[in-house]
Amino acid sequence: MNPASMMKFMSAMNTFKSNHPKFAAFMELLIKSGVTEGTVIEITMTKPGEEPVTANMKVLQSDIELFQSLKDMKS
């Protein structure tokens, strides 16, 4: 990633964290806590005036490797 793109990304991440501190903290916990294979992550989306939609995923080894890559980018 080139430096200009990285700066733009970091700025967007900072804005996201400022706008959504609880969700950002949750995501950071997922990355930092060492999520293990087999963990189930579930998220629900509720649009105004619509029924909630829920999805989940069982964490795979490849997901753990992705989380580690994101953690390494932050360092």
C-alpha cells in the first residue's frame, strides 16, 4: 500500500472509531484477544422500519490469519 493510500485509510479508520467507539472497541478486542478456531461471531443489522437480519460465522484458520495480518498492519 502506498503512503498516500495508507494515510487516507488511517484517517478513515480514525473517523470510524470516533463515530462508532463501541463497535471499534469490539473489533479491536476480536483482533487482540486471539480468537480461536471454532469461535462463532454473530452480527445483527436492523434497518429503520425493517425486521432485523442476523448472520454468523464460525472462525476458520484462514480467518485467524487475516485477523493477524490486520493486527500486524496496525503495529
